[in-house]
Amino acid sequence: MQQIFNFVIRNKTFLLFLLLFGIALSLTIQSHSYHKSQFINSANSLTGGVYGTVNSIGQYFDLKEQNTILVKENKTLREALLNTVKTSHDTAIDSSLIDKRFEIVSAEVYKNSYNSPNNYLTINRGKRDSIQQDFGVITSKGIVGIIDNTSNKFSTVLSILSKKSRINAKLKTSNQSGSLKWDEASPYKVQLEDVSKFANVTIGDTIVTGGQSAIFPKGLGIGVVEKYTIDASGDTYVIQVRLFNDMTTLQHVYIIKNNDIEELKTLEALNNE
């Protein structure tokens, strides 16, 4: 307390000047409408800038939570789309009125390789999340790969950037199907092989999943036709496909749980006997 008194006594002249200056400024602002409006505008600009900065900082720290909310919303919407059934007249039937064949589980990518002949991803979902082998993995843009192995908390995904990967795909316009493979040349491109040379292939046409397996529903995006050639046999096309996904920057993915997969596998096994 004594230090405060000493400070006031030492600086009494300067403090008196500040007091009188403040009173004079206040009287000037109050008595002149122009000065008053300018002061209010300046104060609003200052406080607005401060609040804007604080709000921006808050938004930055809230990004993770907002991102989680968006992932959940996308999961719900994608699940609804996969379970929408269409009649022969293209009339959509509400998926809530039928058995839900597909479920979507969101996951984060913990590890992703794309420079090896056989590339894999590691994601943070496993057996405790009812994830099992042969479930498809996608993003909002297109397919990523297929669940290969699972532990309690994690799973490995066989990437479409793998020599082991074989996925049924087709040209969206003509419905001509083939086998999606990877030639190891680029992480941004894959090849659609075994497409009949009589197929109508067009640069820029969309490549989608063919739906001839229990892994991926038909019609999921893969990429676009960049170029095509006739293979050595002369009977089929080899189509260069530029992927919708940037496979080098994956962070969030969705796992497609096919609730009918065991029944389909059993039926297929009987047919193979």
C-alpha cells in the first residue's frame, strides 16, 4: 500500500495531466456529435477486431470437434445412400422400411504406404467394432481398399495400390466391366483390364465398382478414364484410370459392413464345390 502512495506522490503531475486530459476529451466527445460518432466507430472497430481474433482462435481449437461431427454426418448420409433401394421405375424406397444391408463405420488412418509393390493402411477399428476381413474401405471420393487382417483395436487394409488387389469395376456409361489392378507406376493411377475391345470407351468416362462381389456395392466412384490401349492379345482394352482419391494423403476413411457377407460367402462356397 505504501508503494502505491509513493508512486502517486512521485507522479502526481503526470497523473493530474492524464485526469484533466481524460475529462477534456470526454467533454469534447459528448458535446460534438461528429467526434462522438467517430469515437464509437473506432471503439467498435477495436472491440470487433479483438472479438474476431478471439473467435478465430476458438474456431481453430474447435476444428477437431467440428471435423468429428462432419465425419459422423457423412457416415449417416453414406449409409442411407447405400441402403436406398430403387424400383424398376427408379423410385427410391426409404431404407428404414427394409432390412439394412450395409452399415458404415468411420475410422482414422494411422499408417499409409503407397511406394511398395503391395501397400497397406492401418486404421483404428478392429474386432471390437465388429470389423472383419473382406469389408470394403472407402472415402467420400472413392474406394480405398479391402480389410485384410484385424486385431481387437486395429485393422490392416489391402490398398488398391497393391499387386494383390483385384476389384471388379466397370465403365459407368456403358456398364462394360473389367478387373481393377495396379502396375506400380504411380500412386495416382490404376488400370482397368479385361474390358472387351468392343466396349465403348471414352476419355473422361467415370469408372465405378461393378457390384459383382460382397465387398463393394455397385456404383461407388473409383476414377476417370485418362487413356486406353489394346492389350497384347488384341482382344481387350487396358484402361488407365486416374483415381478420385489422393492415396498419399488419406486421413479419414469409412468401412462398409455388409451384414449379408457371411450368407453370401456360404452360398458362393456351395457353388464352388
